[in-house]
Amino acid sequence: MWGVDTAYYFYLLILVPLVILVYLWNLMWKKKKIAEFGSGNYLKRLSPDASTTSKPLIKMILLAAAVFILVFALVNPKFGTKIETVKRQGVDIVFAIDVSKSMLSEDTTPSRLEKTKQLATQIINNLGSDRIGIVGYAGSAFPMLPITTDYNMAKMYLQDMHTDMVSSMGTALYGAIEVGSNYFDDPETSKVMILISDGEDHGEGINDAIAIAKDKGIKIITIAVGTPEGGRIPVKQNGKTVDYRKDRDGNIVVTKMNEKTLRDIAKGTDGVFIYGDRTDEVLKHINQSLDKIEKTDFESQQIANFQSQFQWFIGLALLLIIIDSLVLERKTAWAKKINLFNDK
């Protein structure tokens, strides 16, 4: 077998027929030039050491075979297995993603929700052996992805999240923390929740949610997206803004980032509050926070690794090239004695 990232080297196999075509063209060209001087015994007297046998054909086969084998060396074929036992250490992390309508505000570029997706994706890209899950919430919370080690699937779920996933309006941080806390089914595992939100909360029970998290040993890292000055919530059709969301009195709604609520949640659970405006700063603080948390030994896994065998192909190709260099198109003294090529 071979990797997908090296399979494109197979295109280089076109060099093999090219070598053969060049050989045939060169052979025809030589015959044409030789014919201009004469034929038969006359040519033999002019070049007594010229080989009239299949030496040129053998050299061509050797060279074409060497090219063919070198292409396989580039592809890096793998066969045979080596069983390795891998012990995984990490933290269980649940992302709580705010998908309320206020996250459509564009006071953070390109919008609060898109910024949230970018931040969560970059955090996942920086993780090692940690397990992750995803919870979405607005007026109510709902499980999106259970605890998994499949980071690619997690990022796919993140990109599919949108503000129409929840019919109930508003933002209920209590529900997000409550549902997220149910993801942690192993009491021995270190637990972290990364809550990304603008901090608006239209529900009640933040103190009760903090108590639930503390009781289960969950540290909550809160990341604030949006600005204190706030922004309007666009109403879009076909990707274009046609209006802005209004309240019951017809006034345009301005949604502001609520820093205090997010700080209270982080402080109450021994977590960290982070401004989400700069991705590099967010990643730095996340890494620092996770480094301070004791890692849990997850299950050990036995992995069968295919071993690279390219070195054998390179060695064989070099051997063929050396043999090709030793096979001369003219007769040699040692070849005459052995008569390997049946020269007359």
C-alpha cells in the first residue's frame, strides 16, 4: 500500500515508455547513419569492436526497469506491520457554541458566529490527544456531537451550525452549562468547557449552573465575541442585508457583548475569561490554561503501522544502473572470453 499524498508520483511512470521511444529513435538514427557508410564486411572492418548483438537492447531494458523501480521508491510502498502500543493522555473538552440571533451581529468581522467558528476550529487544530464534544445553545441547549477524538468530524459539525437550529429565541447560558456538563461521564477525567458567546443571557440560574459545574469539577473557559459598543442584527436575503432586527416597538435592536456574565462564569468555576477579538491571543491563553490542567490517561491502543520499504527499491534501481554502466555497446576483451552476449 502507499499514501494518498504520494500516489501522484505514479504519473512519472510515463517516463518508462519515453525511455523506450528514445531508445528506438536512437537505434533507427544510428542505423540510418551507418547505412550511409556502407554495409556488410566493409563495416565490420571499419569498426571491429562494435557489438552486433542485443547489448543496446539490454541496456535499454535495464534503464527502463531502473526508472520504473525509482518511481515506486518515490511512491514509498509500505508493507509488513509493526504493532505499537500507544498510551493517550489528555483532557475532556466540551465546546458550548452560542447560536442565538445576536451572534449574527457584524460588530466582529465577519460576524460573531463566524468568528466563533474560526476560534473553535483553531483551538481544535492545536489540541493533541484530548477528547472533544460540542453543545449548541440559544433559548435552549441541545447536544451536537458527543465526546470523540475525531477532530475532523467536530470541525465539520462546527461549520454546519447556524442560528436557525433552535426555534426558541434568546440565550440561556444555564442550559448550555447543564447540557454540556452531562457530556462528562468519567469522574476521573479532567474536565473543561469552552463557552464561546457574546455573553447575553435572557434566562436565569447562572449561579445554579456554576454550582453544577463546580460540583462535577468542570473548569469553564469563557471566550467573549462582540464589542461593548454592540452592533445591529442584520436580516439577510440571498446573502444581502435587507433590514435589521427590530423589537416590538419597531426600534432597531442593538446587541452588546456582556463581559460581566462571562467573567462571573469563569471565575466561579476556576476557569479563565478571554477576549475573542485576537485569535493568536485566544490560542495562547487556551494553551496556557490546558497546560496547567492534569492530564488523564485514556485507553491504550495498539496500532499496526505499515513500514516504508522505499530503500529496497532505491537499492535495486541503483544496482540496475551500475549494471547498465558496465554493459558497453562495443566488444570488450573480458566479454569476448566469456561471450555472455553470444557475439560472433
